[in-house]
Amino acid sequence: MPVHQSALDLLEIMAVSAGDRLGPYELLTPIGSGGMGEVWKARDTRLGRAVAIKILNAHSERLQMEAHAIAALNHPHICTLHDVGRTTW
């Protein structure tokens, strides 16, 4: 994918709908969307649990650094990070 492609173009390429699967996660219903991407209620088909999936418009090194920082946190008022990655749609 060309680096110069706009975030809007990326979002159109990554358009998803209920029932789609991202690896082991089955998308159920959209929760919300904003400038960074969309959040979906999903089901982890491996463990049979409800999860939230955030689909970003673009992937960056900053996201990887933030994911590592969040994964190190353990607090009842902070969501647990279970997975991070890239996918081609």
C-alpha cells in the first residue's frame, strides 16, 4: 500500500461489517467511531468471551509503543490489552 495514501482511503479499504472475522475475532456490532477509527463489540472465538476491537485508520510505531505500555498495566479501571497486530483486508 503506498505511503502517500490518505487515511480516508485506508478506512474505505478496511471497511468491515458484522460477521466479519479478524483472525480469531468475530465482529458483532459497532460501538462507535471517530477520527482514529472504529470500535466494535466482538467475540473471541478461541475463548468464547466478549471483547472490544479497535480498528485504526493507520498503523504506526507509536501504536506499538502504546500497546507495550498498556499491556504492562494491571488495574481494575484500565481495560486489559489482549492482542495487537496488523491485517490486510
